[in-house]
Amino acid sequence: RVLDHFIKEARDTETALRGCKAGCGVTGTFVVPLTNVDFVVWEKKDTGLQALEVQSGLSLFGQALGAVRESVSRAAVQILIDNNKSNIHSLGQVLRSLHIQDLSLPPAPAVGDSVTRKVSSLSELLRVHTNFLRGKVRLL
């Protein structure tokens, strides 16, 4: 239920900010994790590797949303971004409560490697975030 709540809030934010251009002030590109899942490969990974992948992805989203937060001037958008950042933090706490270790994260993967990609708009960032929650986080 908690994860469903976070997914719903991410989807609502995505919908609310889908066309946000004027006043959002978001420029630049953001590194995000890939959201596609090869179920055969995923199932062969042990829980520790799955957790590392999810935690690395959550860390990337936290960094990207932090950068967005700094560049946005509209208070309503800032509130939505802050809420999503808080949810990412809460997901980390949920993982810890499930005894999924908070593994020390390796340095952020290089852009263009096999686990990340770049996005250049707020709507794309939010869409990838929602898909990540619905995919890899739910599978973990």
C-alpha cells in the first residue's frame, strides 16, 4: 500500500507538470536509471544486487530532483518536487525496514553505460521516475 501511494503521487506529479514550460525554469540534462527490466536476468540476480540497483536509481532520482528544485521558481512546482524527494527518502527507509541493507552506493554510473540514460525535460524525468517505481522498485 505504501509503494502504491508513492507511485500514485509520482503519477499525479507527472500529470500536473506534464506541460510545464513557462515558470518551471528547468534546464539541462539529468542522469536517470533505465527502467526496462529483463525478467530472466532480474530473477537471476540476488536480492543484494537488486537492492543496489534500486538504491542507485533512487539516488540518481534524488540528485536530479534536487537539481530541478534549485532551478524552479514556482512555489507550487517546488512543493511537488519536495514531496517526491521526500518519498524517495521514505522508500529508502522502507527498504531498511524490510531488512534490505542500505548498501554503500558506488560512484554514480557514467552516462551512456548500460544502466543509465539522460533526460532533458521535467516531464520526461517524472515519467521515468514513475516507471522506475512501478517496475524495479515494485519487483524488489
